[in-house]
Amino acid sequence: MGGLGVRKLAHFNQALLGKWFWRFGQERTSLWRRVIATKYGEGQGGWNTKDCRRAHGCGLWRGINVGWERFSKHLAFVVGDGSRIRFWHDRWVGDFSLKMLYPQLYACSSDKEAFISDLVDHQEDGSSRCWNVRFYRNFHEREFEAAFSFLELIQAQIPRGIGWDRPLWRLNRNGKFDTWSFYHKIRSTTPSYFPWKGIWKVKVPKRVAFFLWTATHGWILTLDNLMLRSLPLANRCCMCCCSAKSVDHLLIHCPVAYYIWVQMLQAFGVQWVMPGSVESLVFC
Ligand SMILES: [Zn+2]
């Protein structure tokens, strides 16, 4: 949230679009999903389409798909029959994929792109199931420790092969996607370049802080902003009568404003080089 409780719209929009990824992975029979899957092709496992950035023409889904990387970071899976979850690449045992936990073993795996169901063998009578993960060479001694740990881990996770594979939203305790959890994650991981501390944490009357907030965004009613609202005006600074009037000119660069700044700073014995914009000034 911003200082006035206004949501950052770009982030909120991204969070809302996450809903479409969530639905795409699950609503396999919906018409909208089938249309998109036919147009762009399904990605592995069918949780998303193939990468459609290079497709020709413009499409709504292509715009949405830009956010897939950010969304998929928070996705894990609950194994059902294992037919849609990739053994090495997807997160299905804890917070990391097996590829990340055991990179040295992944490197010598024979089935790097296999799905879980491809690597489970069944007894003929269906009574028991066991892993059949193959490697194209024997392990070196230095790899034994990792290999034992790997076998121990997957042995405890043999899928029962019942039901559908399901996505799990890691930002929510109940495992289901919700826009708010995604929005807060995006907000907390995106660095803020807005100098909110210099505006809202300073002990000044609220109306002064509000004016500064508006000026920093460049929204105060200077002539250039009024002209953007189609008002027929001649843009000339009313104080110096030469330059066009913009927020930065009015508050910093206008000779009249600059004179006031210099007088005030000198009174406090401060040597100062004025920055180029109001935003940079508030950061100082
Ligand atoms: Zn001026």
C-alpha cells in the first residue's frame, strides 16, 4: 500500500492476472482454456501454454503470459498419478525441485525431462510400487552422500498413483491461490524507488506532506499539467516569465525559487547542489 492506502495498480494487476494461470492449470475442459491451448500449445504438464513471446500478432494471453515466471516461483505440486509433474524440475518434495537439491545427480540423470509417473514401476499384481530412476553412469565416491540422501528422500515419497496432480499455492496456508497473497509478495519483493520515507515519515503537517507527495508524483496543477487537461493556456512561468512552468521548474529551477532556496540554506550555513527533480530532492 502507498502512504494513502492506494494500491500500486501495476502490481495489483499482475496479481489479478495470476488467477488466469491458476485456472489454466486446473480447468482442463473449459472452452476458454481449450481455445488458448490450441492457439499456443500446452507447456509440459499442461500448467501453462508454451512460451508464446515470439508468436506473431498480438494476443491477450501473450500479455498475461509475461507474468508466468513470477507466478510459477510460488507454485508447488501435490502428486496424484504423477502424470503432469516433472520429476526433476517441479517442486513436489518441499520447497525446492530435485534438480536444485541434487544438481550433481541431475547432471547424470538419463531422464531429465521425465514425469513422475514415467519413473514409477508397478508390480504386476499392482500391490507395490517402486522408483525406477536411471542414471547414465555409476556414482563417484564423492557423490555417495548425495545419492543416499536422494534415495532416502524419494523413497519416503512414492506416489500412490491415485487422483489428479494438483497445484499448491505456497503463499497461502490452504494451498489455494488468492490475489492478495500474490499482491503482497510482489509488493514486498519489488524495490520501491519512491521516496515515501522523506514524505510521510517527516514531522510536518499532513497537508504539507500531501502537497509534497503530489509534487513528487508531478501531479500539482502547474501550467503544463493543466494543458494536459486540454485547457488552452500559454505555458510560461509566472515568477520568472521565461521558462515553461513545470513542477521541477516551479519548485527548484526557477530563478525566484532558487533564490529562496539559496537564502534559506545560507541562513543554516549549508552548501548545497540542487538535484534535478523534486523526487531526487526528497530522497536527499
Ligand atoms: Zn520561473
